[in-house]
Amino acid sequence: MTNFHIDPTIGFILGRRSVRKFLPNAVIPEMVTTLLECAFAAPSAHNRRPLHFIVVDDRATLDALAKAHDSGKAMETAPLAIAVCADTSIMPEGDMAWIEDAAAAMENILIAARALGLEGVWLKVMDRHPREERVTPVFGPPPHVKIVAIAALGYGDEAKDPHRGVNEERIHRNVWG
Ligand SMILES: Cc1cc2nc3c(=O)[nH]c(=O)nc-3n(C[C@H](O)[C@H](O)[C@H](O)COP(=O)(O)O)c2cc1C
């Protein structure tokens, strides 16, 4: 551990944990805007920016998503969800960088949530079957739009320890080995 741990941003990154139980308190619109601003701020390959975001704060829709997503119980209590979606039609043939773009945006959302006193969890959608086929119709996007993942968000109702330390066996210096 280094002195850098006193830096609040480092604390938010290490403190981010997957929280799947939430208090009923709503997330104020200004915070939602900040989460979206952080999502849009993520790096994007060739600056193509293929992402769209669906903000869900309607209880009935959150419940429908929780039912459709086999690992989406978190949305039963979360007052907010943000689906990270990619418009694949703007990508050159065979360019899959929208997946990495979406992952970067998702991580920004989760770290920004932590910084705002919120918690969240990443719920994968794309390429999990039959999950994707069950969840996608709840949103009803056009066929060229992929629902990559959903962030379930809110004030946490469970506490988890922050991450600490590194796995030395997974660190290689200059070359593998
Ligand atoms: C690509 C990806 C997909 C994930 N999908 C799910 C999911 O469908 N349901 C879920 O409860 N958690 C999901 N998670 C959260 C992981 O289970 C979690 O990050 C992992 O257990 C480590 O815990 P931590 O986030 O508290 O560090 C996903 C995480 C990633 C990065």
C-alpha cells in the first residue's frame, strides 16, 4: 500500500464493489446527469463514440428487467439502471471496438457512482443466451443496436470491503515470464 491511497479518486476505484441490494431512495436527476456525463467521457476507439444510454427509473420497467435478466436480482431493489448500448451500424465491417468502448463507459459509470456516494453492479447482457433475447425486448432497440450491459445503481444496502493489493504472479516485467 502506498500513500497514494489518500487520494480520493484512488479510493473510489479501489472501493468500487458489486453491490446488489439497494435502499429505496431515489437518485436525484443531477446525479444521473453526472453519471451520464462520465459515461460519455470514456475513451472510444477512433473517437467513433457508438454508445447510447437508456436511463431506467420507472419501477415497472426495473421489475421487468429483473425478471428478464437471470442474474439481475439487483434491479428488484435498484431505483435506477443505465443500459449501455452500442450502435453497431456506425462501425466499419468487423470492427468490434464498440465492446471495449462500452466497457470503458460502464466502468466510468460505476466509479462515478461510488464518487457520488452511490453503489452499483455491472449486469452483462450481450452474448449471453437466452438472457440477451429476454432483456433486449424490454428496451425495444432497433436491430443494429446491442444492449451490452446494464448498471444497476442506487444507495447501497450492503457493505463490502474495498479492493487492496496486487497479485504478483500476474505481473510481468518488460516481457512475459
Ligand atoms: C463483464 C462483466 C459482466 C458481469 N455480469 C454480471 C451479472 O450479469 N450479474 C452480476 O450479478 N454481476 C455481474 N458482474 C459483476 C461481477 O460478478 C463482479 O465484478 C465480480 O464478482 C467481482 O466483484 P467486485 O465487482 O465487487 O469487485 C459482471 C462484471 C463484469 C466485468
